[in-house]
Amino acid sequence: MKQTRLSDQIAIQLQEMIADGSLQPGEKLPAERQLAERLGVSRPSLREAIQKLTCKGLLATRRGGGTYVSESLNDGMVEPLIALLKDQPESRYDVLEVRHALDGMAAYYAALRATDDDRALIKQRFDEMIAAHEDGSDPMAEARADAAFHLSITEASHNPVLLHLMRGLFVLLQSSIEHNLEQLYTIPRVFEPLSKQHENLMQAVVDGSPDRARSAAQDHMVFVEESLQHIDQEQARKERSLRRVSLIKNGV
């Protein structure tokens, strides 16, 4: 039986850390000495393993030093969908439907599998999201904090496939509905229920109640989708009104 090279074993271990979210896209790897000690391997073997993963496109080196997890891991899924959304903007609601299903699944399994560290991180992300709203100076920072909160729940599901799918969807949604998200976080009547829904979701996961967590996640996504649809409708009404005014001014 052929023995696996040590560098291949290390590469597999690093690959698993990327897959399970321990190492995230864009994250810098620890210094070589520190990582070798953490994995209990020699630096030459670690160096060889990193080179293998760099050749696969999972890792990348940057000018100024350092090795990073590739930020393009989700590009294969995201880029074609971004092109679709540019041609068919209404497709964004198809993406939200997918999130409706996946968010519910993530919340369900997070409630079942979350560790103490997971629960602490979810609470931390919730507090950061609320703080971002109370600051109120940057709606997109609020949207990013919202995404980080939801992703912390997905990470707690300990399902790497689900995690990578959700990361790709957040990139996609943020690129396609940035204007809507900015508006969503500046409408008082929207934020109050959003905040309560997030709190209910967090509490259900922390309490270890999978059915309640799934329901809370799905109710939240229904509200988000309906709110974004309302923003789209209001924008369309304003554009029609401006066109009418322009036609009147031009004597048409």
C-alpha cells in the first residue's frame, strides 16, 4: 500500500480547514513557524503543502508577504449569476427564495450542533449588528454586519457545503441589491421588526431549539423579501412620476 507523503497529508488537513470554515476566503494564514507548530509538522513539509494548494488555486501569496486563502473560491458560482441578475434583475427574488430554504436549514442544524464557542460568536455578531444600526452612519456597514450574523449561524451548522453556498449567496445579493439594502436599513418601520426577528433567531439557536430556529429564520426571510419588493415598487412609482413630469415639461 502506497504511503501518503507528509506534505499531502498536511495539504488535506489545510483543505479541510478551508472547507469547514476554519480558514475563510481572504484570511491570512498564520506565520509559517506558528502554523507548523499548530499542526505538529516540519516547516519544509508545510511549505510543500502550501505550494500544492497554491497550485490548486486554494491559496495565494500577496506582495508584501503572507499566504492567504483565495478570495475567488465562490467565483465559479457567483460570477455567472451576477451576469444573469444584470440581464434579469427580477431574478434576485429567485436568489432570496434559495436563501429562504438554506437559512432555515442552517438555523435548524446550528441549534442542534452549535458549540459554546459558536453560541458566543453568534451573540457577538448580533451585538455588533445592533451597534452598527445604533451608529446609523453607514447603512452598508449594517448590511455587512447582518450578513456576518447570519453566516455565524451557518458556521455553527458545521456543514461546509452549506457554508460555502451561503457565502456565495451573500456576495451575490450584496452586489445585486446594494441600493435596496441601503434603503432597508434606513426605514424605521422595517428595522424594528428586523431587530426582533434577529433576536428571536439568535435565541432559538442559543437555546438549542431546531424547529423554532428554522421557523424564525424562514419568517425573517419572508419579511426581508416582502420589504425589498416594497422598496422596488416605491422606486418604480417614483421613476414613473419623474417620467410624467418630464413629459409635461417637454410639452409631450
